[in-house]
Amino acid sequence: MRASLVALWVLFGLLVIASLFWWVGLAGRLSLKKYWSAVLVRLCGVRVRSSGRPYLQGPVLWVVNHVSWLDIFVLNLERSTAFVAKSEIRHWPLIGWLAAGADTIFIERASRHTIRGVGKAMQLRFSRGQAVGLFPEGTTSEGFDVMNFYANLFEPARLPEVAIQPIALKYFHHGQRSQFAAFVGEETLIANLWRVLGATGVEIETVFLTPITEPHVAAVSTPLTATEVDSKIRCSTVKDATFSDATGSSPNLLSQKPAFDSETKFECPPRNILAQLARASIQNVVRRP
């Protein structure tokens, strides 16, 4: 039943894009996209909670860790956003067609020429006062850590009037941090949709961290900006996770010095350690609500 309702809502969205979307002006399109995303997330049976203060006025680059196809629609609940997405998404059934019609900026990461074009498209949206969403990992993960960032797409946001706000997405299943809804590996979109739509208890938390403003753009390098955002998201993503081995004992991470993030007040273990421990133990750990 849920899958049927979602399919009908997606088809309705395609109809709106084809017949009405480009006749209502920018403000109308942003409002429609926010409302449509809110209904979609509700039809999917996904609960969403947020913490922190989202940057809701003026141009902003939202820098986000990537876990699932749900990420885009969840962030649209707070503010309609034009996302930079890999070109493969354009060819996904239904969702790809929706993304193409909803102001998504597609990129082929291996092409420098394409990256320049994407930069111009981002700056155009900034000039209109819009939010642009970026998944700088370049792929999805299980959501327990953040992979290295591609820094090249931070450059278009290096303007005095553009804020850069890191956002951490954390996925839960029945109150426990989980990779249940993650769209990773060789899984097909249809298989992931079927699992998520057939389940209950999926919840996503969006953590809006302090925006990074750059009043002295010339004095800051792109790699430094990417590193700072990477650190903020990584620390927030892992700070609520519980790690244990199969016997329930806590692993010893003291042999590797963690990174410290002053905003989240949490010491981040090295990402390779987190990935190994999370995959081995998360299914056996009961999360606090």
C-alpha cells in the first residue's frame, strides 16, 4: 500500500514538473518542492527530527554526508535546495527524472570541464539567494563515519556573501543507529526502495552545525575549508554511536590519537577504526532513544 502511494505521488510530481513547475516563478517552485518533499517523506513512513539552526535566509552551501536517496528530500523539509549530484542519478527510475526536473546540478566528477560548468551553475543559484546542497564524499556510506571530501566544489562558495554550513545526517532504525536505510554497495535502487517502504521505525536526524563564513576569502585555501567542514560533520556523525565487539566489551581506541572538535565536544576516533567497529558491532548494540 505504501509503495503504491509513493509511486502515485512521484508520478504526480512528474506531472507538476511537466505542466506547472516552470510557470510559477522561482519562489513558487521552491515552495512546491518543499511541500512535495514533505509529503513524500511522510508517505515513506520516515520520521525526521532536527537539531541546530539551519541557515534559512540568503545564499548558502549546505555540505552534507551522504547515506541514502532520502537525504535530498529530508533536507528539502527545512529549505528547498538545489543539489549537486553525480550524473548517474539522472538515469535512476522516477527519482532521477524528478531530480532532473527539480533544479539538480549534475556532475561527472572525472571531467574538469564539467566541474567548471557546475561551478557556474552553483554561482547562478547563489546570486538568486538560493541554497545549494553538496555531498562532497562523492558517494554514499553506511552513515557511521564520513569519507574524504572532494574539495574542488567548495570554490564556487568562496564568496563574501555565501555561507558554508556543515550538516550531519544520522540514520536510526527502531531507535538504534543503523545502516538499514543506507543505499550503498551493489544494491539496486528498487531493492532499497522496497526495503525502506516495507519497514517501520526508520528515523533520520539532521544536525545543523554552525555556518562557516569567509569574510577573508583570499586568505583561506580550499583544502582548509574542506578539512574544517569534514571535521565538523565527522565528529557530529559519530558522537552518538555506541561501539562494542561481539562480546559486548568496548574496543581500545587509545592507541590512536583522535581528532577533537570544539563545537561537538567529542573526540573522534580515526575513521578506519570507526568503519571496522561499526560494521562488526552495530547490529548487536541497542541504542538509547
